Amino acid sequence: MNQLDHVVIAAPDLDAAKRRFQERTGIAPVDGGQHVGLGTRNALVSFGSGRYLEIIAPDPEQDLSSGFGAALAELDDESLLHWAVRVVGLQSVADHATSIGFDAGLIRRTSRAQPDGTLLEWELMGVSGHDLGGFVPFYIDWLECPHPSDTTPVVGALTRFELTLPEGDNARRLLDPAPDGITLLTGEPCLRVKFESPEGPIDYESRDLTGFSM
């Protein structure tokens, strides 16, 4: 398995972002839960077909004096942040990333408590050693977790995921073969996402993806 898993949008206020998303699309994102220690919480909607959208924002119930949640609180508006590739077995990705000159991050067991108290656990890994920020994906193995695309409201089908990367950049080698669900183009870094909704097509575009630090 090597496929687009989810798209991440960063927001300074989750409740406000959820309201705006519902106004634009007609679908309300559902709360995913807290990321304890990161100072963040999220809300989700599904694209179906094993893909979903995550909105991540500061969690006012956690310490926001520093850390990632504090950084999100300084944002002016929602914007594309990062994207994830779903795999089974992160070590093979780590080996491939290292072989082409990147630094594979630690494979980390991660968890999130859902609003009903159910604990989800999965594994994450980032790739560093580049200056492309969130244009280079992070990787996720959902282990035995139910996939969020199967447990959250469907907003509509994802109809475009176009990633533009410079010709000859090692990021292109990392993404060879291209994960299922993405179109890889050549040029200045850019990410374009488009999906259907009950209120019509929705577009996001960014030429500056900060990304998570992993």
C-alpha cells in the first residue's frame, strides 16, 4: 500500500474553522480529539475511498505558551499545512529515504483519544534533510485502527491532488512510484487540492507549505 492518506489544513481556531467549512460545503467536520503534548486538537471530514481532510488547530485545554499549538494560534487564517502517505510498514520507507540522501525521522507510536474516550494508536514518520517543508509528505501506518475516512462524514470526492516539485529534486525520487491518488507535476513547489461538496467544488492551493516538524 502506497497511497494518499489525508490532507492537513492548519487553523488558528478550530471552532471557527469548522463553522466556515460547514458554510462553504454544507458538511460539518466532526471532532477527532486532542493531541496531548502538542497543544492541538482536530476535526475531520472524509473524501471516501480511504482519504480524508484534517483541520488541526490549537487546543485551549492544553498549555499554549509554546510548542506547535502556540504556533498555530499565531496564524491569520486557515491554510494548507501538510499531507500524508499511507503505507504498511514504515521501516521500508525509512530505508528508501535514507538511500537517496534524506534523513528518516524516528518511527513514533502516536495516539489520540476520541471524544467518546476510545484511544486510537498508529505510527508516524517524517522525512527531513530538505527545504521543501510540507511539500514532502509524512508517512502513516494505521496499524489496527479504523481508518478515519470510514468513520467521519463524507463531504465529497477528492477530484484533484496536484503536487508540483522542481525537476531533479530528490523529493521526486522519494515519491517514485507516485502514491496512488496524487498527480506529480514539474515546476515551482505548489499543492492544489479540489474536492466536491453539496455546495459545489472546493479548491485549496498553496505555494508555501510549512509542514509539521517530525
